[in-house]
Amino acid sequence: MPPVIIQGGMGAGVSNWVLARAVSRRGHLGVVSGTAMDAILLRTLADGDPGGHYRRALEAFPIPKIAEDILDRFFKAGGRADGEPYPNLPLHRRVMKPWQDHLIVLANFAEVFLAKEGHDGDVGINLLTKIQIPNLPSLYGAMLAGVTYVLMGAGIPKEIPGALDLMALHEPATVRLEMQSGTGADDEVLTFDPMKMWGDAIPIDLTRPAFLPIVASNSLATMLARKSTGRIDGFIIEGPTAGGHNAPPRGGGEINERGEPVYGDRDVVDLAKIAEIGLPFWLAGGVGSPEGLQVARAAGAAGIQVGTLFAFTEESGVLTDLKHDVVSQVRNGGVDVLTDGRASPTGFPFKAVELAGTISQPGVYESRTRVCDLGYLRSVYRREDGRLDYRCASEPVGTFVKKGGDIAETVGRKCLCNALLANIGLGQVREDGARELPLLTSGDELKNLGRFLGDRDTYSADDVLDFLLS
């Protein structure tokens, strides 16, 4: 039976293994985020792996030598000294060193392994199509741990189903590398060969997970159902009120008085046409309530995907102090969520919680020295000499322009990579001792959190499930 409630895959590290396990143990679909998992694993190991959870997961990895190598490289007993920066990973490139792929595989294996501990429920992983380079090794690592669902949005993941089919057999998988400019040459692909990891060892049997693309239009759902390289198992229909990255409005570039993109009738998905495709679907964005679940089921949906309510549970990866600040603002009636059309270097609108102590505060981010040292949201382009290169509208302006970028693209952009890791307590320490500040994202439903809270200041994933099913 398909799940009724899917817990949203909120990156980076917000939908962690603790939250996903709590939801899956109740018979619903807990989802871990696969975004930036290599950096999360590295930084957690550099902090001494409090609780020993990741080391426990890596002990179960079916190729011990690879896990031992990564631990030798990055684990620091006792953790970093106070104020010591985290080690930096090389930025992702089309072709990476074997140990970089191994780290990605291990990180996603560990997150799914821990989410599956102690129960036999389903566990999913959420990845962004836009973050192309690590996706194949991320998926393979999750499959090695027995992930049962893969959810992907922020792009058109039509080649992923076929890649899942191949990797389930440990065969090489290839997807096209999307570029801002290119010639269609053969090197514009990403390839991952699982057998290069195994050497002389015998690979374990794998099960191909179900694949649920996240879509915001009837046309995209229909196209994916007809033209994907492998089986589609359903859809998550996400509206513009959902947190994180939103699909751009289909009506053009109109903005409101707050500078937010304006969504209209063309952005409303025709659920009757979705139902005609004949696959199960779930609604996401603004449906995190018992009434929302009833409306979804009445429209033919299998259930709902909920992120906002789960984002601030005791189990989520968000720093405890940030959760308390959000709850306090909700109680005071002062919480606000801005759909920022400029913040993300991807060009997609991005929802930001306006909260003191974060880079959503006016003027705070402008004092930060621009640096791009994580690079997950970089775009690929071809230089005049024919070689591939990478740029990000949030990197230093001069560097971006030197790479052929339009200076207008840099205006209002924010370094989401560093901010999102700061949300979960893994923010980088800079040379001057400053720490990267967080940037929380949430759906518009955050404004209604007070109705759910009652007289509580904290709440659990169980509380959310009980509420949704009440």
C-alpha cells in the first residue's frame, strides 16, 4: 500500500535520519535529504561523530576498505578545537577522484542505514535534480542501504528512472550534464560505474526503489510518465506555498509589493488530468492539516507530503535555538515567510523565514565576504577554449563576471550552501573567527503553526502524525 503521509525531504540535514526513522516507524514514509551529505558526513566526523552513529553505520558498509579509508581521512577523535575551521572538500567536477565518489556513496548509505534501524518500514531519499554531479553516487549509496523510495524535484529528472534500473544491477549509469552553454559533445554526461568500487568483492543484491518525481504542472507529469527512461511510480504535486525552492511562475515575471513572484491560475495543477495518468500522487504545499489530508484524498490523491510541521520537531536537524526562535515568533504573531525570487543562485524562487540572527535580516548578508567553497549550486558552462568550467551567481562578483557571467545575475544572490549547513550546526568558521549564519526555509503554512502547537513549546514527529490523522 502506498503511504498516506510522506514527510518532506528538507535539506541540508533538516530531514535527517532521526526524523525519518521516527516517521517510518509509524508506518508512513520518512524521507532523508541527500543534499550535501558528503559535507555533512565530513564535518560530523571532524567533530568527533558525537554518539558514534555514523561510525556505526559505516561499520555496516558492505565494502569495509572504502569505509576505513574515509574514516582514516576525516575522523577526528575528540573533535575540532574551538574556533577551528572545518576541512574543505574539493568542489564537485564532472570527473572526480575515486575517494570523492566513495565519500558521497558512504554518506548517503549511512543516512539511510540509520533511518532504517530498528523497524521494517519504508524510507525514502530526496535529491535535487539541479545538484547534478553527486546524484548518481548518492542514489547508489542509498540503494546499498535499502532505500525504498526516491523523490526528486527542482528540475526534470527523466533520466533517473533508467539509472536506478541499471544501478540496481550494479551496471554503469549515465545522465546528461545540463549546461548553461554547450555544444552537445560527448563529455556533457555524468557516468557512475558501481563495479569500480567493488573490485574483487561480490556485490550484494539490490532492489530498485520506487521513483516519485516532484512536479508543479500537468504537462511535466505527463511528459515524465511518457518519456522517462524507466518506470515512474507516482508523483508529488507541489504547489508554490511549499518551502525550499519553488517552480517559477508560469505566467511571467510579475512581482508583488514585497518583491515576491506572483503565481496565478496557470500555476494551478489540474488534479483530474493528473489522475488520468493512472499513477498514485500526493499533494504538497499548504496541505499540512487534517483538512488538507481530507481534501487531497477527495481529489483522488493517495495522501500528502508535509514538510513545514516536521521541520521544527524535536527530531529534525535544525538547531534547537532556531526552532525555539521560530516557535516564539509564531506565538507572538510575528513570523513571516518571504518568497525570495533572487536569493537562490539557481534562479528558482526560494522561501526564507524572516528571523533574527539569520541572513534573511535586511543588511546582514551584505557584510559577508563572498566565497563559494561548497559549490553545490554551481552551474556548468563551456569556456571559449572548449573546456568545461563552473560558476555560481553567489560567488565573488569579479570571479563570476570573469567566467562570462552577467553581473546582473549576482544582485540579491545568497550563498545557500553555507547557510543551510549553518542551520544544522555545521556552519564554517572563517579566518576572522566569524561563523556562517543560517537561513531557514519553510512553507507558507508556518504562519498557522500556532493552531497546531496549542500550549506546547516543543513537539515531536509523533505529535505531527497524530494531528494529521486526527
